[in-house]
Amino acid sequence: MANRGIIRSGMGGWNFEPWEGVFYPDDLQKKRQLEYASRQVTTIEVNGTYYGSQKPETIAKWGEEAPDGFVFSIKGNRFVTNKKVLGSAADSLSKFFSQKLSGLGDKLGPILWQFAPTKKFEADDFEAFLKLLPAEENGVRFRHALEVRNDSFAVPEFVDLAAKYGAAIVYADHFTYPAIADVTADFVYARLQTGDDAIPTAYAPEAMDAWAKRALAWAEGGMPDDLPLAAPDRKLEKTPRDVFVYFIHEGKIRAPHAAMDFLKRVEDAG
């Protein structure tokens, strides 16, 4: 619809042995798992880039295997975000971006920067980090998402800083991480991490309906009225936004089914 952004949903990675015979057909070859997964969900969050570098040709091959309209979210490397002084991450960032993420073309989604629970908000240092993040490569735009895990970030100053640089604050549905629903970019990124493998779709139907409703509110340029804000008095421009929703961590065995069920509920609700 023209008056709302695209809502995509997926899970973390595609190589996970417990998915074999549960999500993947029994007779599917491992080398075809990405091909299959990328036709069941509309986005995947790549975790491997957090731990190490990929060859540019490997990243380009991912794009070739996925269908048109599919998008990869790429997790930033831990050697960037685990630095005590974030403003000193220039060399690590240079190495990370040497992977040539632009090889994915229009299949490149947001780049997720994930910070440890021990990392506290220090405005000057965090702004120094944001200044280091490149905006594009070879004409391919980079969109940056920030997943912070310390309560010190749940303040208006952090919201203002993220908005200043057009970076999205990740909304984390988590048992202990801070929940910050403030919209600070032209897209929204949510990681739903309290699923349960005992539930066929990781989240119960009523919870899934609630998340579909929230995603639609985000996509239409608004904000859900039932999520916590760090800067509740801040005004938000109502403009359509793309929304990325990932089912991660708990309920991992059922995460692909969660993403598929979520997308169906969004379609039915919209």
C-alpha cells in the first residue's frame, strides 16, 4: 500500500540443525537451505558477520540465491561494538566494510550494531561512533540500527542522538534488555526474543496479533500506543516507514514458523 512502508519478517541465519525436518524438508540439501528459507520469509538477520569476516564473493552469492524483494540484515562485527572507546573503532569498521556489503545491492537491509549489556550510554563517545558509520558504498545506501542493552540508554538524550544521525533504535522484546520504542529513523527494527518452542509459532496467537498491529502502526508512520518510550514528549513526523521484525533467541526452533505466521497476520490485518 502506498500509504505505508513494507513490513518484513524473518529469523536469525539459515543454518540451524534443529530446523531440519521441522522447517526444512527432510530431503533438502544443506546447500539449498538459503534458497528455501528466503522463499518462506522476507528477511534474514545474518549472525556470522558478528563473529568474523565473509569474502565479498560469498556475500554477493547470498544475494544471487535469494529472490527479488528479499532483504538481508547484516550484524556488525563484535570487534567494533565491544570497544571500550567506541570512537576508536575506525580500523575495525574499515575491516568490516571491506566485505563489500554493497554486493547485495537492493537486497541489503539494515546493518545491526549490537552492544553488550555492560556498555553504558556516554553521549560524546557514542556520537563519535555514529560519526564513523558510512552512509553508502558504491551507490548502495547503508541503514544503521542500534541494539543497546543497558538501561542507561533509556533517556531522551540517546533518542535525540540516534535521530540526529538517522539511526534506528532497535526495539527489543526481551526479558532483561531495555525496551525503547522511540522511532528515530525512516525504518523500524524490532527483535522479538521471548518466544517459546512449546508454542508452534513461538508466540501465542494473541501476542502475534498484537505485534502485527504494532508493525502496521509503525509502517503507517505512527507508533504503537502500548510500548515504552524514552522520550515521550518528542514529536514524530508521520511518514511511511519500512519495518523489520525478527524472531530471535528464545523459541529459536519455531522462529521461522513465527515469522511466517506473523507475515500472514499482517496481511490479514492490513
